[in-house]
Amino acid sequence: MTAGLPGTGIGSLFYVLLTVWMPFSELFALAQGRSSWKRWRLIAMQWAMLSAIIVGIWYFTELLLWAYVCLRTWLDSSFVMETNTGLMAYVSLIGGMVTLTLVLTAMFVLRSIQRVKRSRQAIVSASRPLAGLQATLAPTGSLREPVSTTV
């Protein structure tokens, strides 16, 4: 069993259907007076992500086809089975490994950036030990006397 293209599973199909349905649902809410710009921005953001998924699937398919052609010309024809099943398994395996490597590398880089940001925040807060206390006591920046309601 080999994995398919990323973004082409049942979950992605459900996401695509929901994203396509969102504008129609929001038009119905607009007719009832329950729509807002915030909800339309969310719909636009979901459509942008859907577009990115479709473009990613397109380019990943092109990459797999390119790898297939390269491996077919590079390898001896006796290595490739009559139905090309063996070669497609290798192409699928290589594509999956490349995708996993890219995801793990991105996670490592993002985690490193987050650690650097946290350490910088810790250094800044350690250099100003009373900054948090001052913000708690006077969120507007000045200490004011309580207002008396008695006359």
C-alpha cells in the first residue's frame, strides 16, 4: 500500500466541499441580515487556502511525473516491470520521503524561530522586573486616585 498525493484524501475533499459551500451559506445569512465583513474575510481566507492546496497538488503531481520520467530514462528498462508498477512505487516512495523531509524541516525551523523569540522576551522581561507589575497596577500608564461617588 502506498500513500496518495498530499491533500487528496477524504478530509481534503470534505474541506473543499465546505469551502465551496461557504459563500452560498453566507449569501443566505446576508439575506436574513446576519452577515458581516468578518465572516466574508474568513471565507476569502478559506478560498485562499483552498487555492494554495490546489496549486500544491498540481505542482506535486508535476514533480511526481518529472521524477517518473527521469527514473524511467535513468534506470535500465529491464528493471522496470511491464506495468511500470515497480517504478511508480519508487516514485511514490521518493515523493513521500521528500514531502516528509520538507515538513519536518519546516517544523524544525519554525520551532527554532519560536525559541529565539521566547528567549529574547525572557531577556527583555528580566531586564525590566517591575514592568509587569506596573502594567497591572496602572494599565493607562499613570496611578490615579479612585473616584468618590459620595456627595
